[in-house]
Amino acid sequence: PTQHDTDLRHLTALAARHGYVAYIIPGPAPGTSTFYWGPPVRTGLPQPAISVDLGPQTNVAAPPRFRTDALAPVQVQGMVQDPRLGITLPVIVGASLRPPLAALPLWLTNAADSRAVRLRESGTGATTALARAQAQVDTSVDAVVAEGELDGVRYGAVLRPRGLVGLRGAGWSHDGLWYVRRVVHDLALWV
């Protein structure tokens, strides 16, 4: 394969192909950044909790907005002809291998209603096709998304992307651990 983009975009595309993420973590000192390539880190110590509607403990500027994409979870099915063996093998992946963050994950509660998509691989072996099908299922399970605005002063820390954060006060169906995909910082100068 040839590279047609920047190094970071190329590595990010290769990671996405396998359900992984690729990013740079800035170091504490200049020239000490770390590059991560692998599955999203969905375990470990979470960041301080985001508190909603908890009186003086509330640390959000406005309540978060939740949206659910019920069509996101998929099952992948298809056939692949293994070039080494010369036989056609079935590829069926129906469940994610990622640890669920919700008490009742959408892909589990709506398993009977999840869409079956066709495997779109050719020229690869059965192992590669199975890995890419598993990646497609794994990336489809995060069907509930929350967006909101955090008050950094009341939160007392910097919310960092690509890690876990607790959410409390948002109701039984939304309280718990969340994976932070993206953070946008709005800085204001107070005079």
C-alpha cells in the first residue's frame, strides 16, 4: 500500500480500519509527546465526575444533550474466499468485544432489531476479514452520544479526551461512565 496523506492521517486511517484510534498525547515538556495506536482505552481510573442538577455540586454550564442513534449497532455477515486455502468461508460477527459502559447497552437490549450489514472485503484472508468485521461491529456500539458545556472553574480540572469520565445527576439511563471522544476548549480573558 502507498501513503497518500500526512503520516498522522495515514496512521489514523489504518487504526480506524481495525476499530482502533491513533493520536498524539502532548508531553509535560517540549519534545516529549507520546503516540498511541490501539483500541480506545475504556478501562482504568475515570476523570472527576460531571455533575448535573446537583445544586452546589453542579459543574456544567447547561444540562447535556443526549441523542440515540438506534440504527448504529450493526451485525456484519458475509463470505470471503481465502486466497491461501482457496475455499469460501462465512464471516459472521454479531457482538462487540469492547467492555460496555452502560448498564443496559443498546446493542444488547435491541439485539433483535440491529441491522445486518454485508461484509465488504475482497482479496483478504479469512482472518483479516473477520478482524475488520469485528472492528466494524465494535465501532458501531457507541450509539448514545452526550454533548454539553462544562464549567472549567467549577469542574476544577481539564476534561481530557480519549478517556473515561463519570456522569451523575442525569438520570438512571444516562448516569455512569462515558468515553470522551472530543473536547473543545473555549478560553475567555477576564479583565
